Amino acid sequence: MTMKSFLVAVVLSGLTAGAWGAQPPILVITEPQPAIAAAAPKGRIIIDGAYHAKAGSPATYAITYVADPAVAGKALRVSFKDSNPVDKMVKNTKTGVDEKKRLPEPVIGFASITLKASGVATINLPEPKAKDSTLDLSIVEADQPAALSNTLLLKQSAGTWGTAEAVDVQKITDAMPAKATMPPAKPRKVLCFTSATGFFHSSVPVGARAIQIMGNKTGAWQAVISNDKFMFEPETLAQFDAVMMCSTTGSLFGDKMANDRLRKSFLDFVASGKGLAGSHAATDCSYDWKEYGEMIGGFFQGHPFNKHFAKLDDPASPINAAFKGQGFEFADEMYTFRTPYSREKLHILLSIDMAKTKLDDDPARPGFKKGENRDDHDYAISWIHEFGKGRVFYCSYGHNHQIFWTPPVLQHFMDGIQYALGDLKAEATASGKK
């Protein structure tokens, strides 16, 4: 399906009284935005970013979108959920003492909108009420609260709204590899999945945008960012060559009917010869799904380490080329892994060198939760393996924002994703069987 970037200007009306303020005049976008490199799931919409279109109060933004024909032309609404943090006195359940905490007091507003099959729409956003305000933006049906699209997270910056990763984009872009390690065998598409129904890492939008910028800058792939589980419908997922799980947490697909169908779709996708890559909390989700654990390579057990020395378990692997044959000191929230993690199943690329970092993984030490350590003291950082006819790359880096503007780590991610796509060949024999 070929997507054209139609320019559409829309004045949004019908906002809840007093919540959002008066609307400024219509703004026509004169600069075309990039088309989205994907078809939306049946009856749904993909939103790709909110771009600052004009300064002012309230601010005006352009959203690039693609809508499935089933919803194009329908009367829809933009949903705005403003976190609106306020100071409240809350009783500490442990001490019984009232303490001041800053807690969200959500304000929800809606605005009418009608979308074409694809294009750019301008929207007016409310003024941020506090410097720590956040705004969730999605598209909903006119009479239903459930989102028809992925959700965009906007944050207050310099008195106006911007995507959560906007302030870091230049640093990310400057740190990126200049070109792909291997030219892609054909045009590639990657789905960056960002769903976090459990703990939400603030680095998720940063990491996802880094993967998108990486593909755009090097020509290695085009990436679509979404937290919409319906992107895993078989006919929608089939348009992609790989999925990148960006610190996904909680239950990946939710309710049972959708869950069973989408789980099968995902497993079949990778096993058929497609790719899977994951960062950080991609191992911290769907613990009841044994097959996912086998596919990604292991499940999260704990994160007792931070500053560490990384060793190259396979210095000859092209996925480790960025490190030039040398281990390195680094800092991030480091995971430990439990079953099904095993060197008998995985080709380990990087791991924590316990001798050089002298990390104390004695479960009796203060601050160390029982069960986070491993009796074999084996703490992998990244690995690859084959799943059916498909390829999997995982790296536990990604908790800290600066991971995504650290050039060697970005190169490691790029080469790992190119392996998952099938463009970069690498030895994947299990480390325990070599």
C-alpha cells in the first residue's frame, strides 16, 4: 500500500469547558511531513509523532497519521489526558505520617476530528499547567473511550509541549552510525513496539526514536513506532521484517481473546524467518507466556548491578565490532536472568566480567534481594540465537537515556538489528555448545 503525504488542516473543537482554553485560527502546514511506512491495522490508526508547527498559546502541532479505510472519513475525536500534577498530603502507610507528594490529577478533554486515509492534521494543545505535566494524545471513536490508535506521550519543555524524546533527538542523531554495516538486501521495515502496561521506563520514547533515526540515517530500515497491540494482527505484522521490543513491560497483549490470537501471530512471524530484537525490559513482560521467554531468550530476575566491566564473549562477532576487541567500563541498570536463560541455548555476545568489576553478588549483602543473583555468576548483557527460521537479538542496555547517544552501543544495536533482519550474518551457535 503506497502512502502519500496529504496536507490536511483541521481546527479541533468541542473541548471540555474551561479545560483547554480558546482555540487560535486555523494553521495550514506548508512543509510536507514524511509518510508513515506502514498500513494501519483494520479499523485503526497509526500516529507518528507530534511536530511543533507554530509557537503560541496554546501551541499548534502537526500529527502525521495513516488511517485504515474503515475509519477514514468517520467522525472521530482526539483524546487529551493531561496528568496535571499537584501537591497533595498523603499518609505514609509504613510510618502513618502525612507527607507531601506530587501526584497526577488527570484532566481529560476531547476534540472532534475527521481524518483522510493518510496525511497531516494540525491540532491545538492546552497550555501546560506545570513543568512536570505530561499529555497523552490518541484518537478515539466519537462515542467510545477506547483508543483507535497508538498513544503519543507529550512532555512540557520551555513552556510548551513536545514529544518525550524531542530534547534528545539532536544528540541521538549526532551519535548515530553514518551508514549501515551491510546494505539491506531489500527495503526493510521494523516495528518498534513500546507498550508498557507494567513499569514505564522514561527512556522508552528515546530508545524507540533512536531506532527510527538509525534506520532513516543509514538507510538500513524504516521504523514505525507504536504501543498498539493490534499492530500484531497477522495481516498487519506481515508487512514488517522485524519487531523491536523497546523495554516492553507487563502483559503484551492483554485480554484473552486478543492475547491468544496475537501471541500466535508473533510466534509465527519470527519462526517463519522474520526477526526480533529487544532492549532492556523486553525480558520483563508476559511471564506466563513460556514461548515468549524461549523466543526472547530469558526472563528478568533482578537488577542489582549498575557500574560494571563488560567483556566480549565473542570478540570475532560482527555484532561486537564496535568494541574493537576490547572490554569496557560502563554504567546502566543491569539485569540478571532466570529460566529459560541458558548458555546452552544462546550465543552470548557480552556479559559482565565479575572479576574485573569485583561486583558482590552475595545475596546476603545489603540491598541485594534474594534470588537476584545466580549460583553460576553468569550475567549476560546481550545475545543472539535462532528461533525456528528467524533470528533474535537482545541487549539489556537501555534503562538510562544516554545509552541512546553512546556511539559504540548504538553500533551494537544496529548490528544486532541487522542480524535479526537477516542482512548481517553472524555465528549463532549456543555458547555452551561451542
